[in-house]
Amino acid sequence: MRLFRILPLILLLGTVLPAQAEVYKCTDAEGRITYTNDRNVARGCKALDTDQTISTVPAPVRRPTTGPAASPTGTPSGFPRVSPADQRARDDSRRQVLEAELATEEGALTAAEQALAEQESVRMGDERNYQKVLDRLQPFKDKVELHKRNIEALRREISGLR
């Protein structure tokens, strides 16, 4: 009886074929070596033997390149600088834009809350099931939540300004 349980498993394992693909080693005009298993890409490349053992070697540690001199803040020396007065003016205009957006969102939140309250007070004749009421109110609740999240994000953005 136990043999009948094991026999299908043995037959199934015997039908599984090992995964195998040809691997090609390609060297380009600059001497860079790449490996691929795509025959279309491997035109003119050398096929590797399939009986080779596989070994892995960690990649060498990359050292930073010696490019243009960088300042202590990490910006390159040739990077354009902004004067403190210009930056302060930019920050002030950004704050004004964000505060205007915040005022607009707060007004939209008030309007959305009023619309939700208005819809909650109305009971339609075809809504005998409370789920229908909830389904009708859901878009209004979603709008209120959207405006609350927008207000929260704008306040975080404003608090992050210098």
C-alpha cells in the first residue's frame, strides 16, 4: 500500500529534466566581457562548455572616482551657488504659495464637510437597506479624507521650511 503512494512521486521526479541553457562569452571592441544566453545577441561569441564548475567571486570594492574637487557640503566646486538673499526670497515665495494652497484646501475641506453633513441628513426613499446609505455617503467621506490628508501634507511641508 505504501509503495502505491511513493511510486507516483518517483515517476514524477524521474520525468523532471535538468534545466540547461547555452551560455556565450562575448568580448566587445573595447575589451569588455559579457555573458549571455540569448542566441540573437551572441552572434560571433564563444559558447562556453556546460561541464564547467560554477564559482562566484565577490565584485571588487568601488573607490570613489577622482573628479572635480568637492566642497565639504558634497557639492562640486563648479556647481552654481545661490546667494543667501536669493535663497531667502525663494523660500519666502515658496512659503506664500504653500500657505495659499493650505487656505484653498481648508476652504475645500469646509465645503466637503458641509456636503457630507447635508447628505447624512437626507434619507432617500429607495434606501431601505442601511448599506445603500453608506454606499451613497462614501464618496463624500472620501473627499473629506482627501482634503484632510492634503492639509496635513501642506502643514508638514510648511513646517519643514527654514
